[in-house]
Amino acid sequence: MALVTHDDLLVCTDCVQLIANAEGTTDLAERVARRWPDAHLVLAGDLDTEAEFSHRTCDGCGDTLAGDRFPAAGLETTCALFKRLDRAFGTDTRSPLHHDNRCTACRR
Ligand SMILES: [Zn+2]
Ligand SMILES: [Zn+2]
């Protein structure tokens, strides 16, 4: 089980798509990666009932636009996750999203 490192986060609808389905632009994925270099975001609630309109900055990508926010949490990251994301987004080593630039386990 991955360790929960961050609790009580709120993320925007773009981040929900990214977190739930690995769908979205590479730009968005990279913005999230820069804000969360050592955590993996997961959705932490029921999307149908826990959406909440908010002016709060998105904890995932940093979007300041008001809109629906959904509960999320940050987990300790793993190698396998980074590699899965690299496959999903086709990122190379120049990207901050790429495994080689994020994985502290392999860098040790
Ligand atoms: Zn967001
Ligand atoms: Zn690794």
C-alpha cells in the first residue's frame, strides 16, 4: 500500500480527468508533476456527490479559475507509476514528468 503523504486536497475538473483516466494535455500533466515532484495524486471521494464549487486554487495544477473542485489526496510515488505515466503521455527524458527526473528510488 502506498503511503498517503498529503490529505484534504481539492482539484479541478481537468485534474480529475488526468488523475482518473490519464487524459489531458502533456502541459497539464507536467504542471502537476512540477507542483508534486514526489507525490502521486489520487481522487479521494465520490465524484458524483462531492463536487463543490470553489474559488480555491486547484491543488493539482495550480489553476486559479473558479469551478468545480473534487477531493483528492497525494500518495507516495512508485517507479511503476512513473513508467505507466510515461507510456500514457509518451514523455521523454527532457520532460519533468519523466521517470528519470522524478524517481528518487532509482536516483539513489
Ligand atoms: Zn487542476
Ligand atoms: Zn524508478
